[in-house]
Amino acid sequence: MSDIFSASELDDRIAMLRDNIRQLVEQAAAQSGAGDEARVSDRIAEQTSELEKLVAAREALDTGK
């Protein structure tokens, strides 16, 4: 993935995903209902997975791998 994005682009996407996750957590705290909670939980899991991939790609750039 680091071949696709520059370090700056990865940093921007990481910041965006962290903000998205923060907003989703706030949204989950404000909502009630099993269906809403399940959807938000799934979205948080998707965003977290993407964030982990981007952080790994960014770290690979820093170490030159």
C-alpha cells in the first residue's frame, strides 16, 4: 500500500480515519437500539481495519521496507 500513497498522503488518510472512528464512537454513544449499534459497530471495525493497514504502510515507509 505504501507504493500507492506518499508519506504525506498516508498521514492525511490516517488522520481522516482516526477522525471518522472518533465520530463513529460518539455517534454510537448517542444512539440507542440494537440495529443502530450493530451498524455503527460494523463501520468502526471497517475503519479500524483500514487504519491498521495504513499505519503499517506508513511505518514501512519510515523503516524503508
